[in-house]
Amino acid sequence: MSVSTIDIKVKKVEKSRINQLDPNNIQFGKLYSDHMLVADYEDGEWKQAEIVPFENLNLSPATTFMHYGQAIFEGVKAYRSPNGEISVFRPHDNWKRMNRSAERMAMPDVPEELFMEGIRKLVEIDSNWVPEQDGTALYIRPFMIAVDEFIGVRPAEKFKFIIITSPAGPYYSKPVSIYVQDQYVRAFPGGIGFTKAAGNYGMSMYPTMKIRQMGFDQILWTDGFEHKYVQEIGTMNVFFIIGDKAVTPDLNQDLILEGVTRDSVITLLREKGITVEERPISIDEIEAAYKAGELKEAFGTGTAASIAPIAKLTYHDDQMALPPVEQWEVTNWLMKTLADIRYGRSTDTHGWRFKV
């Protein structure tokens, strides 16, 4: 079955809530579009998918995911080009990653046609919700939850796949201040650090709350054995421009999420002739590069934040303050190049834009 022939039933809202959207004040994750897609998995197969008005779910207090965290999600964005055309950025890669998460969490694969055509049709129906301003997009959140009404500990047999969308502005309004975490741990080998499972984000709440009370924006996680090899920054992949090279933690040992924006950045950097090293990198190496004047830039990458410049890294009592972002060459070039592709202002030579 092709992605364009799957039968998705549609029930539209009687009255749109689009008048609640202020295009000049779009906050991330505050307002949701008129419709959502819902598909149930029962008896070993996916049932009829439907697009229905955005509404609350009716669930038993014994629903599995509430007790045991059998839940996964993805993050995708749709962009409006200057001519009004709407495209979704690399959704096929999100579909593949979602199924890697599903396998690790003992959940069923989401069929390609359900994921891709579900996103396309949902965005098409709610196309008025895709904002026009530079720096904005329609954030798309596909997720799957286990919905057995059973509190015994076992992999569930019933699941819901849902897609909701939300107009989104910039995730960070300024370069971020980072605290290097060497007490709490995000991921261990053999765990679920490489997935977009709900538990990965739930466990980060307390450490993040603590460092924000200290005046920082996000955490740079380190490994759980030596507490020195960096992993991710908050919910993002991380890059360091050291000398004339870009260095980012590798994806070995299933510790780090294989970011779609991460892969896009690596591709663009290499096409520009910049050497990219995917390898273990320690906070000691980062500190040494900073003291030698070789740490030029640092940034996080992710769908929500896109590219988030890092203003300052703090490790114990040492502060590594980077030059003003306006002076950065690589990060600013990446931000513009990636934005031009996403918004259709430049030619998409990679096939990254999925037209709605």
C-alpha cells in the first residue's frame, strides 16, 4: 500500500479555533490545532485510522502506560514557504526512528503509510494553522501509548497511535547557559537512551529543575561510569566547533538519540568541506580546547529548538563563556542554510522536504 492510498476517515470540527492563534505571539506547545489523528492497535493489527476534532481521551485509571511508561513519541515540523506551499521536514526519518523506539519498548511498528499519510492529511486539513513568520512552524507530535486496562507488569496488547499538531515559535529566545551534569545520569549502555521514550524525559525533570534554580537553562549530560564523556544537552544533540573541526558524540552503545536535525547538520557541514568527527568527547577535552582558545562555538540541535547556540558552559567552578554569537561563522551559516531549505527559500537537493 502506498502512502497516498490508505483510507483515513475524517470528521471535521463544526467551528475552528483558529481565532485563538495570535501570529505575533506564538508560544511553543501552548495551543493545539483543530484536529488529531487516532488509530487503535488490537488483536495484532491496526484498525481504521480517523482524523477527528482535537479532544480529551477517555481512559481507564488502570491504563498501562500511566503505570509503566510504555509510551513513545516523535517531533516533526511543517513549514510554509514564501509561495504558500507547505512541506514537512524529513518525516520519513522520524517514522523509522519511531519504530526503533517501538521495538525497544515492546510496541508494534507503525506502518509507513499510516505515519506518512496521517501527517500529510492532518496538516492538509489544518493548513491554516501553519504560521507564516520566519522562525515559526507547525510542530507535529506523533505518539503511541499502551492502553490495556491491566495493572499487571507485562507488555501491553492494545495501543493508540495519535498525532496532534501545534503552532510553534522559537523554543529558545536567546543563547543558552549550560550546566555540565556529573551527578545525575541520562543513559547507560543497554538502556533506552537512543529512543524517544517518555521515561527518558521524565527522569530529566528533577535534575533540570535543580539547575534552573541555579540560574542555568539546560544540562549537558555525561556518562554514568566516569562522568566525563558528554552525551546530550537537555533534549538535544550537541556539537562543538574546535579549531576547524566540528565534534559531536557518536551514536555507539545506544546512549544517544539519532537526531534528524543532527544528521542534517552533519550532512551540510561535510558538504561545505568542514571535517565532522563523531566520537567520544570528554569534558576535559572541551575544557582544554577552551583554555587553548580552540573552542570557537557550541550548539544543540533538535526539531523543537532547531539549532540552539550555547553562550556558556559551567563545569564545577569553571565557566567557559564563548564569544558573542554574532561573531560565530559556522553556527550562523548552519542556521541560515537549514532555515532556507525548510522554508523553501533554496533548492532542496537532499529530498528532505515532504510536500503536503
